[in-house]
Amino acid sequence: MWTPVKILLLASYILSLSANAQDDTHNLISKEITGFASQIDSFFAEERSQHFVNKSQIRLFVDTEFRESTEPVSTPDMRIKLVLPRTQKRLQLIIESDKEEDKDDDQEIQSLSSSSDKKKDNTKAGIEYFLPNPKIKTSLGSGILFREITPLVFARLRMRKRIKYKSWLIKPEQELMWISSDGYSTKTSLDFDKRLNNEYLFRVANDIKWNDKEYDVDFRNGPSLYQKINKKIGLSYNFRIISSDAPVLAVNNYSFSVNYRQLLYKKWFFWTVSPALNFPRENNFHRTPGLTIRFEIIAGYVK
């Protein structure tokens, strides 16, 4: 069983090799990933053309968190996406962690969630099908969710759209999730992007979450500024207000963070350094500093 720990041990071994050996090992693993996805794709698909680019990939990463008055904690994780481009050109097999999803803009720096916004450790495995809607990107997904060891059934509907208004790009997104043990939950996102120049992108992010088990509504709002230093280095500066309506509408945390992301080798080995300063209600809004360091390897399709 290829657990995140075993895969990350393999990744550590790859990085300890010489540059040529690293490339050979990485290329071998990448071919195995895309080859496996292509075999599944050819089994389901009637189309036998080979002119499709398989974008399957595995992302392996280790997050190490440094918090005030506590020992550092390292957490390995992975995200697997098997894309089947010929199977109606819209079907994906998914294996993903339940952490905040990274933004898909090339110019952005992937930001890590703060310690005050912890989530349950879930891993989803299933199938996602994209509906043929040219105006709204809509997908239906279903499969098994693993919470620690317990398997749970889930179903998910996602809708995304991009709207250009003058110099702004508006990105609404709606997700409806059902989990067998938890019931229904929803997540609504509405981001406003404005490109200032070739180096800077300004964003106002807004997220609302709700579930029918606790009936709490959680809000996460605030601006971000993304800076492209060069082809290998980027920065993001973020401020978030985290609040909820339980028992009354109130702010639970103010969060300031800076994310430094750098490409260390070729196009597949990165690290991200994220110092943060939180002011949680549970600590009487006293400052709570922290630092997260992520090492990440991408195998398979690399942009």
C-alpha cells in the first residue's frame, strides 16, 4: 500500500541521488503514472487516438509547522489526479486530501491554511465527471472518503464560472457535498481578481461554509497581493478575517501571512515558507506567531 509516508520516503531517496539519477527516477515514475492512467483511459474509451496529452500527476508534500511554545510537527500528504482525456474527454479519477484547494492560476503562490482553521483529515477517492456546459464548469463526483480509517460514502456537485468585468476577473464557485455520516455541507466562494501589472495580482477572497450537522456558518474574507519575482520565485501577502455565526456573528481570528514559494529543481521540486501571525479569539486576540515550511514534489504531468 503506497501510503503518503512511503511515497515521501521514496521522494527523499530521489533527492539524495545525483542530478542525472534524480531526473531518470522522476521520469520513470512520471511515465508509470501517465501510463497507468492511459491504460484505464483506453479500457473505457472508444476513441483510440493518441493525440491527447495526459495530465495525470501526483503531488507529494511535507508540511512542518513551528508554533510558539510547542515542538515542530511534520505532516506528510499527497494529492493524486488521474485524468482520462479520451473517456468522453471529461472523466477523472481523483484521490485527494481534504485541505484547502490550491488556486489554479499560474501566477499565484499556493497558500497554506493557518493553524486556526484546522479541518478533519479526510482523503477522497472516487470519480469526477464534467458536464458538457461551456458557460459554467460543472462536475459531479462520487466515491469513498477515508476519515482516519473509517470509510464513508460521499457525493459532490461543483460549479465554477469566470466573469470578466472591465479590468476585474470575478470567479464564483459553488460546492455541495454529501457525506454519509455528516449529511450536507456547502461552500460558496467569490473571488475578485485584478491584475495590476506583469508582476502583481490583487485579489479579494470571500468564502462561506455551512453544514446541516452543526448549522454553523463560517466566513473567511480578506485581500491578497501576489508578486512574481521571476520564473522561479513568487510571494503572496495575505490578510484574512475568520468569523462565524455561532452562537452570534463574531470574529474568531485575524490572520496575517506571507508565502514565499521557490522552484528548487527543474519544474518539479518546490518549497514554500509561510510565516504567519494570528490573533485568535480563544487566546483573547493576543498575537500567535507561527511558521510553516512545505517541500513538494510533482510527478507525472508538469506544466
